Amino acid sequence: MLNDEVLSSIIGEQQLTELISEQEIKKRIVDIARDISDNYKGRIPIIIGVLNGSFLFLADIVRELDIEYEVDFIKISSYGNSTTTSGTVRLLKDISADITGRDIILIEDIVDTGLSLNFLKKRFEDASPNSLAFVTLLHKPHTSKIDFNIDHIGFEIGDEFVVGYGLDYKQKLRGLPSIYTLTKD
Ligand code: IMP
């Protein structure tokens, strides 16, 4: 856990307020992993994490699964060093696996505008997988514009900027064990 001095050198005058505790996250992950294990019994899905934000969430989900699975990663550009989206998505690192005919489970950290998820859906559909499911730790329903179903949502949150448990502020704070809002006052 970061000490106060390190923390204030990162966030300055801004406030960190716990929104979702470590225990709540753990509990929700057990539920989601149980659903995935039930849904994919007898199959070997490829679980694809969207870098960087999903690395902890994916690591915790796969350790709760009781089925066989493979893991891969894709990296797309998100906010850069800002707290608002740039409006365009770029593919920075593609997956290595051949996903044609496979069962794909995409793991996102957060769906905000939905721009990233729309981009990823198209990228994966173009490769003709057998199935494609979406899992996100967080969803901002008031800002997201997606016209398809997200199979598993950890938590719905308001239109606020959050950090911790994989989510960053200027590439920092990803290791905080809970999820916090970062506010100016
Ligand atoms: P979208 O394309 O607007 O849905 O944004 C998705 C990406 O933006 C996420 O994968 C995150 O990397 C980043 N993002 C969106 N909202 C937040 C936030 O509140 N905190 C940190 N990163 C965020």
C-alpha cells in the first residue's frame, strides 16, 4: 500500500474516496467466475484481457475458475495521460492466439463511453470466433453507448473518475487494492 507522501505526490490536492472495497470486489469475482465456469463447462475458452487496466481483474478471475482455459492479451490506447477519452481507439498490441472457431471471453476493466468495447467487438468478430462474451469490472451506464449485451458487469458506477485495482491515474495507482473515486475537492 502506498504511503501518504507517495500518494500525495501522485494526486496532489485531489481526494481519494473508497467506492468499492477489496472485499466487495473479491465477492463479486467469485460470483462471476462461478457463472463462467458453469457456462463454459467442457469447453476451453480463451480469456483475453484488455491491457493495461484488466490485469488484476483477469488474474483474480482465472484463479477462481474450475474449467480449462487459455489466456491472451490485447492492448489498445485509452485515455493517455488525461482523464477524458480522446475519442479514437488505436490497437497497440494484438492477441497472439488464433481465435477462429474458439470461445472468447473478453475481460475489460471499465466501460465508459463504450468506444473501446465497440472497437474490440468488431476486431474479434472479424476473426469469426465460435462465441464472444464480454466481462467488465465496472460500467458507467450513463455515458456508455453500446447496442449489445455485456455478459457480466462487476459493478455499475456513476460518471466519475475511478482508480485502483488495475485502473490508473496517469499510469499510476493501479495497485491500490480497492476502487476509489478521484475528485478535485
Ligand atoms: P471507453 O472507451 O470510453 O469505454 O473507455 C475505456 C477505457 O478508458 C478503459 O479501459 C480505461 O482504460 C479508461 N477509463 C475509462 N474510465 C476510467 C476511469 O474512471 N478511470 C480510469 N480509467 C478509465
